[in-house]
Amino acid sequence: MSLGKFFSRDRKEKRVTERMGAHIDLLCEACAAFHQCLIHEDRRLARQVPQMERDADVIRREIVTTIYDGAFLPYLRPDLCRFVSLVDEVFDLLQETANIFLYLQLPELLKGECTRVAFLNLRMCELLRITYEEMLAGAELREKKLGLRIYEKKIDDIKFGLIRDMMTIQIDNFWQGRLLGEFIDNLTGISDRIEDASDHLDVLSVSMR
């Protein structure tokens, strides 16, 4: 059953679902910008991510305000807000990753696989957007969820290789070493946050039945 049955006459619910979609779209744009940043080593693109995160915060506050201004039945509101919060957590981690990159000299040995992880993070965001639309339509989410888990598993496998390669790199500066470790942890952790958001779509799907 779709969310359409919950729409009220003033269409507040429609505004909420549209803005939630826009929230995910902006996350996809930020992931794409960061992926291109790694490809071209263009720190100007990395600086765009924090601005996108601030724009996303505006959307998030708008969504939550509209929800508690009367959109949707009370029992659905916490789950809707929780999903928005989980998407926001992905944005926060992506922003932190981009900020670290501004001060990091990424070793050549790691660039290729880091860029690959950023690409897979982008694909996961795009699939999250599709899964969200499927949830709104009341469709079965199993195949989309499986796709997200396959991407997440690929990133986990790459992470172990990155850690192995990091152990072979000579680090002369303590802070560069620390930043590099945090960068890899954050970059490979984005997929976990996306999967958390995807899992919560199952909760929303069940709540609508």
C-alpha cells in the first residue's frame, strides 16, 4: 500500500515526501562532487560538500517542522523523522570526509581504491533514492536492499585492502598519518550509514501496511 492513502486535503504529506526526495537528491549530488574531487584531485569540489550539507540542514528542518505541524498520523511521524535523521548522518560523515581531504596528502598507492569507494558510495546513494520511491509506491524492497548490501560488501572488501596498503606507507608526520586513518575510516564508513537509512525504509514500509 502506498503513502498516498495518508495524504490529507492540504497536501502537507505530499510536501514532506517531495522534500525528503530532494534531501536524498542533494546527498547524491554531494557524493558525485566528492567522487569527482578524488578523480581530479580538485579541492574546490571538496569545499562544495560542506555548503551542500548546510543546504541539506535547511531541508531537514523544513521536513521536520512540516511533519510536526500536522503532516501524517502521529504514529508515523517518529519513523519519518528518524529516516531524515539517518540521511543527515550520511551527509555529516561525507562532510567530515571532505573536510579531512582538504588537509590530506593522499598517497598515490591509495588513490585508485579510494576513488572506487567514492564511486560505490555514489551508486549506493542513487539506489537509496530509488528504494525510497519504491517504498512510497508500496513496492517490494527486497531486490533494492540486496543491491545495497552487495555494494556495501564490496566496500568492506576494499577497506581491508586499503588498511593493508596503509601499513606499507612510510609516514613522517604524525598528523598526516592520523588524518589518513580517519579519512579511510570515514570514506568506507559512509556505506554503513547509507545501509542504516535503507534499513529504516523497511520500518516505514511496515508502518504503512
